[in-house]
Amino acid sequence: MEPIKVDFSGNGKKKSVKDVLIPPDKPGLKIGISLGVMVLTAVLGFYFMLPAINLGDYKFYIYIFLVLGSYVAASFITSGAFKKPEFVPYVKRRSRIPAILAGVVLLILIVGYLIGAPLFRAKSYSRIITLDDTKDFKSAVTVVDSMSDFNNVALIDKDAAAALADKQLGGFAEMGLESQFELLLEDSTQINFNKQPYRVYPLQYGDIFKWFTNSVAGDHEGIPGYVMVNLNTQKAELVKGKYDIKYSTAEHFGEYLVRHLRFEHPFDIFGEISFEVNDEGKPFWVVEVIEKTIGLLGGEDVKGIILVDAETGEDHYYDKEVFAAENSEIQWIDQAYDADLLVEQYNYHGKYEKGFINSFLGQSGVKQASVGYSFLAIDDDVYLYTGVTSVTSDNSILGFFLINQRTKDAYFYETAGATEAAAQQSAEGRVQDMGWKASFPILLNIDGQPTYYMALKDNSNVVKSYAMVNVEQYSVVATPVSQDMNLRSCLEQYIKNLGALSNPITVHFDFDAAAPGAETPDDGTETPTAETVTGVIAEIRTAVLSGNTVVYLRLEGDKEFYAVSATAENRVVLLNVGDTVALSVYADSLNADSVTRTDAAPAEQPTEVEEPTETEATTEAAE
């Protein structure tokens, strides 16, 4: 250790202990090591964090703090300052430049945030998206007035589609790749493929060992396929052997999609990444390129996309004016704006339209998107749909909006009605005895009537039936009441219920123009079948479930009770112990949707009023 040098010629001036710098052994070497650690941190941090070199990217600030902090940490460690406090003043002096740089970066971050904060720029946030509220729902949204119109309607949601897609992975067995892949669910996208609603699923290796075995030690260059699910016909297809997807969000090293793009586009801020296929079925990745439109860090919006060939990694950047233009070469793209970003932008519009203070004091006219969303296919584009509610109430909607995910054209339609969640609860209440759950509603235009359509699914996400709820007349809830749990039966009941209102609504619908994919669920499983059970009623019990009366019948010689919903078969409430009945019972449950009383004698009728006999009133099965 070098001797401590003390200057006693201070001419009477006293020096603070802090002014005495005691360097460690070989200070030059240790400074070099600290610089080397900082450089290594910068390289590895960029490789793994992949920040945009852009002051609009929050991740970039974290990266800078990490790099500068690594020099300071290395200086403390190499000098031994953690164990020997006398070296701390020296290390602090050596860390001044990184500390000053960190302070400047922090100041930029704080000022950048403030100049783009909603507190000062509320009006700017409300204008990120512009909504057209002049269009009429009946003319803007494709009318569904025949069964053939359902050929282009997505009849199942993403969860049901994922259940169908997962069953297709066994198709890799003939290639010797069984049990190697999983669905990459977070990157799946709903698209229009040849004017049909589809959801496409990229794949990933099940774990790192399967990836190594196939990609590094094996013969495969990339994942040999993807899965497509037709949301109308409910048919899933494994597209295999035709395309080798080499670049994806689940790959590693240089084939990891974000890393591949970062080295080619170091200054661009990437948004959401979606998987799509063109009209020939060739797979691509669509990557949002984000700009901050308010101040330095606020008002996130899409300024363009990077289209990446999933096989070769070749990429092209397109400004939003290009992909949003009609007759563009990439007009087949369906998702340039992801749904969460569009919902966020609408919420800015609804919250700050009348200023920041009004957004939390008074809240006059403050609106927000309801919880959840779905997608509609209109004119070969995909539109985001969700309802709009007041911030003070979430029980009813004020209207709903549709936003084109390619062009960002946005439309608002004012109407009063039930929220999507309320519609789901109503539908599930009708089939509570079956235990089915409703999918998030899809908005349909049934001959001018805004209508929530839902698939009813079991616990395995297999579609069993359908339900419809009128948006405005939300007391009108329809589920199939026949043995066939198909869409046609649901529609017939829906139209019948509209006509039974105190102010009847007449809907013109062509049932003869059948839609091949809309009649019954085609998901690889059979639609629930029913068998007839006949016997004498030994015991009757009733219960009210979600506002619906359910009657439980036990027949003589049986231990089980058969559940009959009074909503599906209102004649069940007229039955008595001792009556002989025929029940239409589902084979996989104890639920009946039809009751026929076979032993009732005609009831005496008043001579002055001609009414049907009790036998006539109770012997017909439910529709």
C-alpha cells in the first residue's frame, strides 16, 4: 500500500476529511475494469432489453440508468469501498460524471413526462382518436336477415377457437413431431381470410429442450406450420409442411423476432406484434411502430408497421397512409392497430373531452369503454367493437363504437341498452341448469335490431348452443327451446320473443336461405342428444335460479331428480304428483327441455267461455 501523503503547509487553513482522497491500489487498472464492466453491461443490456434508442421509449431510460449504474457499482466493488470506508470519497469523485449524466437523463424524463401529462394536455389526449357519430347503425353494420348471412359471422370466440386449434397439433405425428409444439396464444389474431372470419395461431416449442432438439441438434429450420380456425364453420386446420416459420416471438438468439428487428431498426419504438397470413396463406408478422404524439412521452399512436416474412425474416416498413389506403398491396392486413391501444385511445376521448378537471370533478359527459370487446367483419376488414358506459354506472350502455383495425376509422352509435356483461348473465341464467357459460357478445344487425349474439360453452370451451339478447329491449333473451341446440332454433325463439312484446317488433328473416356453417356447432364433438324417459311423478321440488324457476321431478323407481326450466317448458308448473309424464332428457345430464303429460283427464270447462282443456294445454312438447 502506498504511504499516505499529508500536506502540513496549509498556511493555517483546515481541510475537511472529505477533501482527503485516498486512492486504492492500482487505481488506473480499477478504473479500466469499471469502464469495461460498463461497456459489457451496455452490450448485454441492449441485447437482452432491446430498447429503442429513442427518448420516447421508457425502456431506453431504464437502459441508460443501468449502464451508468454499472460503472458506479463496479467502482465500489473494485476499490473495496464497501469494506473500507476511507475509499468512499475517492469513488464518489470518480463517479461524478456518471452521476451528472444520470441526473440529466432523469431531468429529461421528468420534464418529458410533464409536458405530455394529461393534467396539462387533456384536450390533446381527447383528440388522439376522432369518432364519426353521424352514421346510422342500420345502414353502417351489415344487415343479417337470412340464414345465409351467417356465413360471414364469427360464431365462436377466441377461447373456443383455441380449444379447436389445440386438437390439431396431433397432426404433426406423421412428421415425427408429435408433442413438440404449443399454441402461441398471445400472438393469435382474428382476420378475414377470403372473406371468412378466421383466427390464426402461430406455434412455439413446448420447452427449451424441445427447441434445442429440433432447431439446433435436429433437421428442422423453423416451425413447420401454423393453425387456422374458421370462426363460422368451426373447422380447424393445421397448415403444415408448406411454410417453415423461422422467426417468431418465441424463438431465441438472432431468430427472436424483436431482436432481429431491433438491430435493423434501432430507433423505432415497437408496439404490439400480431401474426397474420396473406390471401395465399403465407405467414407474416405485423409489428406496430409507435410514435408519441403529445410531448415527449404521451399520446401513444401507430405511425406505421413493419411487415416481416416469418420464413426469411425479410422486413419492410410501411407508413400508415400506405397500409390504410384502399387498393394497397398490403390491404389484406387486418390488424395494424391492436385492440387495447384503440380502447385506451377511446377512453382518453371519453374522459378528457371536457377537460382534465371535469374528468374527476363533476364528470359531465365522461364516458368509458365497457369491460371486454369483440370483433366484427365488415367489408373484408376487421372492426373492434365494444359498448360505451358512463363512469358513474356500468349497468347500461350509452351506445357502442366500431373501429377499423386497419384504417382506424372510428364510428360511434348512440343507443340505450344492456351492457355486454348483463347480456352474458341473462343468457347464462337461461341455461344455468346446464352449467354453460356465455362468450363475450358479438354485435349483430338482425334486420335493423342491434342484437347481442353469444355462444354457450361448457367447461371445456366446447360450443353447445347459442343465445341472443336485444340490445335496446334487453328483456328479450332467447336460447333454443327445442331438442336441437342450433342457431336456427335460437333465431326462431328470438324473433318470436320480439313479436310478443307489448309493442311488438316485427323482424323479417329468411330461414330458407340456410347457412351451412351456422346450423350446428362443428367442433369435433356431438351436439347434446336427448332420450325419452317415461314414468309416474313421485316427488316435485322447485327452485328459483337467477330469476328463473326450475322444477325438479323424481319419477317412481328413480333416485335422481330431472331438472326442467320453466322458461324452456312453462307447462311443467301444472304437473302434480301421480301424473304420468314423458321427459325429453339429455343423455349426458339430468336436464329435460320437454315434458309431455300422458294421463291427464279433460278438465271441466265453464259453459260461457270456450277454453282449451287441461289436456290440450299440457300435452304438447316445448318448441
